[in-house]
Amino acid sequence: MIQAYLPLVIYFTIALLVSFGILSVSHILGRPKKPQKKEKLLPYESGIISETRVGPRFSIKFYLVAMLFMIFDVEAVSFYPWAVMLHKLKVFGLVEMLLFVIVLGIGYAYVWKRGGFTWDR
């Protein structure tokens, strides 16, 4: 019985050794922890050292809307295989998809109530 799990134990052992090895090598070869000069802490871009303050914070609303689109789009893609297999799934498939649509609708309602679909700042 225990011999059946031996390949799994070997796999996890190798995975742990590889992950700790990669972490150790990156720690050893990584950049120094303390910079030598104060200039190394300054932001540097395009060969010009910045002399002005950074502007106002950038709104992440676009990224939130993009993530919501991806989440709900991937869920909506699941309708195609269901439609193809509907004749084999019969009532069971219809009930499962109805539950899926209800959960999807609850998600939409939650995001709508929290203001996730409003674009203004």
C-alpha cells in the first residue's frame, strides 16, 4: 500500500529540493542588499535622473474593468460546450446551467452594486 505512494513522495521531494535550490541560487547571486551610495536608491529612467515629483496617482479602474471582463467572459464561453451537448445532458444539463446562470447573475449583481461597472472617477 505504501509503495503505491513512493513515486509521489519522490516527486514532492524533488520539487522541494529544486525550489529551495532555485531560491538559494537567487539569494546568493542576487543584487546586494545594501546599496553603496545614495544615488543607487534614486529612480532612473531613460538615462535621465528625475528631478520632479511624480504626478498624481494613476486610477486602476481600467484594470479592474478588464479583470471583470475576463472573469465574466471566460464564464460566458462555457455556454458553447453546454449548447453543443444539451441534447445528451437533457434536464440535468438544463438545471446545472440554470444554477450556473444564477451564480453568474449573483456575481454580476454584486459587482454592479459595488460600482464595478461605473467608469467615472
